[in-house]
Amino acid sequence: MGWQLRSRLAAGTRCVLEHGGAAPAIIAADANVERMVPLLVKGGYYHAGQVCVSVQRVFVENSLKDILISELIRQVSALKVGNPTDADTDVGPLIRPSEVDRVEQWVNEAKALGADCVLGGERLGHYFYAPTLLVDPPVDAKVSTQEIFGPVMCIYGYDDIQHAIHQANALPVAFQAAVFTQDIDRAIHTANALNASAVMINDHTAFRVDWMPFAGRRTSGLGVGGIPYTMEEMTHSKLVVIQTPSPQTG
């Protein structure tokens, strides 16, 4: 839709577009689970996952996979779904019933294709969908290739981190990403290898503040958001060249 809207602009009109993505987080075996899981839960489920950089695809080294899944189930199942104006609500409604229908269809498709739904996987009325965890959905399922924009997180195991990086970079969308590890060399290598405009080390993919640049790569966007960066995007520079005669010598 964003690219379609851009095509309707008058010639020469400047614009900044942000289309979202399917944010990946890569987790090494040495990641601090106690610190990491609350961050993943927040990044995946606040605003019911309706954030353009919500944690969606989690690639975890297989030696840590079962521990991560167990702890995610424990913490995600404790989230309260309900009225977003209530102080103790963790996960609110989706924007409209048709979005609940869509999320339900995508999750059902993933389950039919072999994903293991270890938590949630059901609608909770017209506007709510249960916080959901899917394990190893097929790489070509909608939940693996398109932005869910709902309270669904996908977990994939890996043995070789290069394979995880390849899978994280495999989509035409690329926005923000994350890597969790206690090894600084691994962190820097992974951050450099991920195709993302911003990579969080030991924090969730949805972290941002207004002074950060905020931009999608590939089909995820055009231009750079963030207050100073958008001002620069919308500013036209002007050059004035002055040519004067050489001064006359007496």
C-alpha cells in the first residue's frame, strides 16, 4: 500500500515511507536467558504485536532451544489479555476483527504445514487473539515470510549461526534486528552480517527512541525516519556560486 500511495504523489514530491518487516532475533547458546526472555516477550507482544519492528522470527542455537521455549511459555502464558485502558493489561486488541481473522488464518496455515503451536493459537473474541508461540514453522509459510502484525512469535532452531543469518536475511523486507550473546566478537560479526538498518545487541528488535534513525531496507521503506533524520530528508540544499572580477591592482 505504501508504494502504491507513493506512486500517486506529484512529481518531485518528497516522502518518507515505513512499511515494516518480519524482525529477526538471533540467539547464541551463551545468551543470558534470565535477562533475554523478558525482553523478547516485551518486543513480541506489547501493543499485541502491532509494531512494525516487533520480534517475529527468533533463531536460537539448538542447544538452548528447549530452555528458551520453556521459559517463553512460562512468561508469555502469564500475560493478561484485555482492555488496554486497564493498568494490568499486557496484550490488548487488534485494530479490527478482520485482522484477527487474518492472524488466525496465518497461524492455522502454519500449523497445517507442520508448525508446533506450543502456546495460544486461538482467537479470543472479535478483537483479541491469544499470545501465540509457533515452533519451526516452514520457511515459506506466511508467518515466516510476511509481517504478522499480531501477537505471534516464531521460534526456529539452528546449529550454524551462518545459516541463521542467511535465514534472517532471506526476505525482501529488512528493518530492525537483534542478536543475543555474551561474546563481543560474535555480537559484532552478527550485527555486521544482518541486513538491517539497526541491530540491537542484547535487546529486543522493537527498541527505539526518537533521536535514532528509523528506516527500512529493501521493500521495507524509503528514506529515514527519526526527528533529525526526517528533517534532513525533507530539506533541499541550495548552493550559491559567486564569480567576481579579479581586483585591479594600482
